[in-house]
Amino acid sequence: MKHIRWQLLIALVGIAFLGVLLGYLALDTASVARPDWGGTYIEGIAGRPNAINPIFSQYNDVDRDIAALVFTGLTRSSEGGKVQPDLATDWAISPDGLVYTFTLRSDVYWHDGAPFTADDVLYTLHAIQDPAYNAPPDLGAFWRTVSITATNATTIRFQLTQPYAPFLDYTTIGILPAHLLEEVPPGELFQSPFNRHPIGTGPFQIAEVTTSRITLDANPRFYGTRPYLARLQLRFYPDYESVFAAYLREEVEGIGRILPAYLPKAREISRLKLYSAQIAGYSLIYLNLSKPAFQDKAVRQALLYAIDRQRLIGNLQGQGILATSPIGPKSWAYAAALPTFPFDRDKARALLDGAGWRDDNNDGIREKEQSVLSFVLTTPDEPTRVALANEIAQGWQAIGVKATVQPVPASLLVPNVLRPRQFDAVLYEWRTLSNDPDQYENWHESQIPSASNLGQNYSGLKDRDLSEALEAARRTNDLAKRIELYRVFQERFTDLVPALLLYYPVYTYGIDARVNNVHPAPMLTPSDRFHNVTQWYVKTTRVVFSAAAGEPTLAPTPTTRLPIPSATPAP
């Protein structure tokens, strides 16, 4: 009996020791979820593709979205507008700023297995240079000034006619496969079947296209970071309201864009993560500086002080950031210490009084000599824009300025109103397709539109100091000098108030919480929401680690690629 008690005691001590040991091991080791490959992400977008081709996609957001996943360029834009290598490994610029020599990667393959070479770059840019190129005319006009030669299969040389610092931004355009398109004349390229099922060098390749969706698979030959997602599908809907409804029906896991009207409801959906980023461009009111009243800087300043811009942004559900310069705050060239013209009706009234505009007859509208401070505020006929214009007009009425809101079809605003300069004031949202801060075409005195000039200085600003700063800034590649010159431009612009800057627009999209590692960044176009799509993941795996050794890091994402199949083109 005594012997049995000793055995029981030994057993209990052993169990206790084992428990302590296991507890220690549990404290010292654990597991962590890490991204794993596989899974599908489905996103709803408004619209349908027209030509999935990077040299034609500027007119259609859906085309641009797909092209961003399928194609890559010699370079790519990073945060802050700086250009980084992509299909090119690096480049050199001659001392006079006229010659750019690019070295291409030698490990790039098209989706069909054919190798990428300098011939592909030549074909793409020669197609844009061709007079028959029927896409953005300014893009074709620019490239026709550049001489392009291939030194060998991995070296491209660009010869410019004059120094042009924004040149690198033009090299971000997606490159087309010469081996598939070299027999297609540039004038027929827009109608080519290639644009319905294209072949690119991007992280995803097209698996299927229907009238309602496009399905893309991860590119096993991709030279960059291997995508975690195995498949990405974009489903097409007639409008943004339909996309939102599709998410509520659980047809999609992402909403390509959420308009301000739907944000309150979207914020109530706990599983929907909202991502917001400033998108390139700015909302403003162009003033026609040929009109006598607008030639007085005090009047222009008063009109800006009288706009409650923060209230406007609030009415847009916060989808805006107060604008102080035509160059956005995410740009390396942005000058932060600029006057902001805060909402101040008393200051606006004082400025008008000092400029001689008074309401002596008490009819609510200011007069000066024989002129009345009254004009037409033209706006696109979109409901949000019309509401915005009416609120601005009401604010001006409070300081004795009458603005009659006149909606016009958005498609007619540029050709019928802005370009012929047939307006008093125009509410407009300027979108730029360039990451470079160059503002030459928008505000240089030579860019005032005319019958022979397609410039975009719609206000008609003429200022030699401002123009000289813009001229010099695009002639030098010295970043420090460009920053200083753009500071001069911005300070001069702020002093002159040639237009009324309202806000920088904000773009919001939504993605289900099951999709991880989505990081918003400043956006040039809506397709930039995919800037880190190769790092998105929906699947995870558990990894055991020792606390003594430290937790394994989740970044950077693995860059290994799948084996490269034969380079035989697909039938």
C-alpha cells in the first residue's frame, strides 16, 4: 500500500512538471498568421471597357483600371510624384538635358511567354507619333518632338529638341507587344481585336472577358513582386448606385468608387473598409480676366474670402482638402507657407468697399460708376456641381455680389465655354494626368486659348514673372532649382488670385475586411488604387515562432516568381 502511494506521488509530480514545461513552451512559442498565396478578389466598377490599351485608355476609367493591372511602363510614379524604374532598370540624362538613355530589364516576359525587348518600346512610341494616332492629341504632339532609337535590345535613346524636365513622366505609359501588333497600322490600332483581350507585362493577365465582367489571373512570369491573389475579377455595372447595391447583395467584395451621397450608409457597414486618398487635380472657379470687374485684384480676393470652402467640403462628406495652390500638397514642389484666404465675409466686404464697389441704392447688389457687380457662374449640369454653384452664389449674395448659376452639359463645357472663353466665371474640376508639377499649359501667358492655340490658360492670365518661373522650371533637371522656381510660381499665383481655388478632390473606395494589406496612396487617377495590389491577400497561413527569436516579419512581400514556361507565343 505504501509502495502504491509513492508511485502515485511520483506520477503527480511528473504531471505537474510536464504542465510547467508545457506552459513555459507555450509562453516561449506561438504562431502568427502570415499572408499566403491564392484566393480571389471581386470588385464592382461603374462602366464598361472600350479599348483596353494604355495609349487609348485616357478617355475611360474602366480601360485605365484594367490597363493598370495588365501593362507596365518604362517607369512608374511613386508617392510625391517622383518617377521610379519599372521596365527600365535605370536611365542617364546628358548634361544638356537633351538625351535620355534607358537600360531595359532583361528578365521581362509578355503574358504569352515572348521576351520583352527594345522593339516593344519602339513600336509603342512610334504608334503614338504616327499622324494617324487617334487618341489624346497632346500626347501625340509631344512624342512627335522626340527622336527614339534602340542602341541594342536593352537600350533605348530619346533625343529631345529642348530641355524638358517633365519628360520622365511621359515614360510611365504602358508598353505594347510589338510581336503581336507590328503588322497593325497605327490608324487601325484603336479598332484592333487586341484591345478586347490584350497581352501585357503586368502582374495580372486576362483569363476571360464577357459583357458583364473581366477575370484576370496572377501572371506567373511577372518580373516584380509575385501577387498573393490568384485571381482578380472586375464586374461591370451601369452606375455607382448599382455597384453599391451589388456589394449589399454580396455579389462583389469591393466598390471601385463610393460617391459622397453613399458615404453615410457605407460608414455604417462594419465589414466594409473605406480607403480615401487625394486624387490629382483641383476644383476651382475660373474667372475671365478680360471682364472689367475681374481685372481688379481686390474683387477677386473678396470673392475668395466670401466662399465658405470648408462648408462646401463638408457638404461633400469631407471628400476634399482645402486648396491653396495649383500644385497639390503631396507633390515635392508644393509650397506649404502660402496664404489660405479663410472664410471671412467682413474682410470681403471691406475689400469691395475699398475698391469702390458699394450698394448705394440698397438693392442688395454693389455698383461702381455705371457697372453692377453681377455675372453668370457656369457649371456642369451634374446635380452635385449645381448644388455647389448655388451655395457659392448664395454666399456671394451676402456680400452684395449677384451670380446667376447657369448649368450646361458637362461634355460641352470645354469646347463651347472654356476654350472660346465665352464665360464670366466657370465652376470646374481640373484633373491632371501628370505627376510632374509643371503648370505651364494651365497658366503660362502663351497658353491662352485662341483659334490657333489649344492652351488651357482659360482665365487668360498674363503675368511675365509667373510665366518666366514656369519656363525655367521645365528647362532644368536640378530638383532644388525646380522647387525654388515652383515656389516663386505659387507665391505669385496666390498674390494675383487669377482663379478661385476651392479644394483638392478626395477619392474613396471600399473593400471588404477579408482583403488585407490594402494601402491607399495619393492618386493620379482612380486606377492608382491598385498601386500595391500585388501585396493584397485573402488567405493566411500559421507560422510557429519562438518568442526568444522574435516574431517573423510580415514585410517585405516575397518576390519569388513561379517557373517561366516556354516562350512560345500562345495560339
